[in-house]
Amino acid sequence: MDLTKGELVDFEGAAISASSIRDLLVDADKLDPRGLRVRNARIEGQLDLCDVVAKRPLVLLDCTAEAPILLDRAQLSALDLSGLTAPAVIAPWMRLDHYFYLVGARLDGGTANYALDLAEATVGGHVNLRGAHLLSRTSNALHAAKLRTGSDLYLNDVRTSATVLLDGARIGGNLDCGGAELTGLDSALRGMDMQVDGSVLLAHGFRARSEQHRGVRIRGSRIGGQLVLRRGAAAGPEAALDVKHVKLGMELFLPADFADGPVELDGLTYAGLPRDSTLDEWLDLLANRTPQYATQPYAQLAAAHQAAGHERDVRRIRVAQQRDLLRRGRLTRWGRAWHRITGATVGYGYRPATALLWLLGTLAVSAAVVLGSGAVRCSTVEQIGYALNAAAPLVKTDAVQRCQVATTTTSGQFVVVATWILQLLAWAFATLFVAGFTGLVRKNP
């Protein structure tokens, strides 16, 4: 068989030596520009292409290998290993001008190797691992720290038994994990400080489960497009979803049922209103499913609704934030007491009309005390005026001059003391209303 003509040669299960493939690529000038193209071959020996520079494509479709394929620092035009069955593909620092395919591959690195190692590899185009099974009993099934791609990274329908690690990766297009089922001890999907120029799609059947820590952890990443979690799911005892300090250039699609476990959102920023969850679901998420109180997620949500012109929702968010601060925040004893007072009276400054209701209630109690005591001698209307004059901070009538209080009786003394107390309360509620109306008691700790 002449493998130099660039035609796809079907070996029909026959053997080809690993050394023959290497020799052809080392002397790549003899190859057709279409490169070396083999189908359904059994590779004998270890295919070691470390440091081989061959500006030609290498295509090994539906082949099997007995030993890991080594591509450390190899430089090729393109690489297609779709359908490969092998222990592992070890390709750190590999350089490809165009694309890398590993569609439908079956790799099992066992206890010795990652199933696929693309650490610091550079691919000029896209990387497609659609439908691959990446198994390993090491820490990572896919080790792609600082991977660089010029276009999309496809992990659709991938199955793993260890972490997919993308720390520091730079993806020139989308990161598409639709339909993937990822399992890991530490994290199922980990992409700390990634940079994705397009969108991150953890949707449409995506599943990530961590046995010990976090299901999805992409803390500190920069995503130019959307983060889409629609019809996906993640689970982890420490955190199902960790998106702390993630910066999105576009919208966030986060349904309430995505995370089975705590969610870390502090520092997450996005454009527009968050999608796929109601405001009630978001407030429940922030108050009950985050590990600790944080101001920023509430501020981000309030700013999004403020920009959309939803003033009533903004007030709801701010009140919910203050309630969460009271429940989980670090407040002093006096600070907590003041928070309770402002919450009950003016809705933490966002519902100042509540203080007016308390003021009206105080006036009603004052009137009831005066009318019910029998110790104030004047007409009913004058007794009401006396009660208003005694309790209201700004209401003054001449009823005091016409009404007499029998201060020598117990009921008369009770009226005098009660009106003093009610006057203090009325002044307090009036002051809280003014402070709430002017925003003096609003805080965003």
C-alpha cells in the first residue's frame, strides 16, 4: 500500500507498525499535501511522534493502539483521531495549524495516564471531542490546562470518569458541552481563569457530578458571550456551581433546577436580566443556596432590574438583601438591633410608607387610651384632639386648654405617662419616615 499519495487507505483491521507512521511523517516532504490518511488499522508498537515537525495532516480513523499515542511538542497541519481506541493520547505542547478531531474515541488511561493530555497545546482552529469516552483513574480524564484554540471546543456527549480540567485555557470560540456527562472526585468540570471568546454552553442534557467537592467550577473566567445552563444539571457536596468572579459579556441563562447543591455567585457579572428563573427563584437562590452572605450578587441583580425599569422589583431585591444580611451577615449586637428596627418600621429604608402606618397606629392607640380611661374631662371630639395633641409631633390643637386630666387618680396618671411614651414613639416613627424617604437609613454592606 502506498500511503504517500494522500488517499484514505482502509486497512480493514490489518496491522500497521507505529514506526512506519513515524518514518513517513519525519520525511513529510514525500507525502502528498493531504497528508497521511489511514482507516481501520491496528497500530503495532507505540506511536511516538514527540517533537516531529510535519506540516501535513495526520488522519487515523477508527484505529486501535495498544499503547498511548505520544504527541509531545509535535507540529502538524491537522490531526484526526476520530474513532480511536487506545489507552491514552498524550499531547502536551502539541501545535496544530488547523483542527483536532477525536470524535467517538475510546481512551482509558487507567492509573498511569490522563485519557487525553492537551496541556498548553495550541490548535489554530477548533477541537472536536464529540461523543468521546475519556476514562482515567487519575485526577483528570481530560487535562487541558492552558490549551489554546482559534475556534470552538466541542465536548458534546463526552463521557468521563475523572475531571475535565481547562484551567487557564483560551478558547477562541464557544465551549460547547451539550449532552456531556462528566464525573470527577474533585470537580467534574473545572476551568479556573478560562477565557472564552464565545459562549459557554452547559445545556441540553449536560450533567456534571462531583463526588467530593464541586460539580462545575469556572471561577475567575472571562466569557465574551453567554453562559447557558438551560436543561443542564450539576451536583456537588461543596458546591454544585462555582462561578465566583466570572465576567460575562452577554446574558446568563440559569434555571433554578440546574444546581443540586450550593451555588457560589459572588463576583459574577452579566448583561441584562438573568434568564430562565423568576425573581422569586433568584431571591431564594441568593438567600438559601449560597454558602454565605455576599452583597455583590444582590447588587448585580438589582442593577439589572434597575436598568430594565423594574423599580418595584429593585425594592424587593434590596429588602431581601437586608433580610439576608440580618440573618447571615456579620453585624454587631447593636447593628443587628438597629437593623431589626429599620426593617420593621421602614423596610430598611426602601418602604418608608410603613413608618407612616406605625405613626397612624400610635395616634390611634393614643386616642383609645384617652377615650377609654375616663380620666379626661371634656367632649369626645376634644378628647380626640387632646390625644392627637399629646402624641403627634406636629399636630397642635387647643383641646388641652379645655380638657382636664384627673391626675390624682390612677387612670389619670396612666393617661399622662402613656401619652409621654406615645409621643416618643410618634417622634421616632416620624423621624424614621423622613430618614427612610431621604435614604439615610439605606445601607448596602
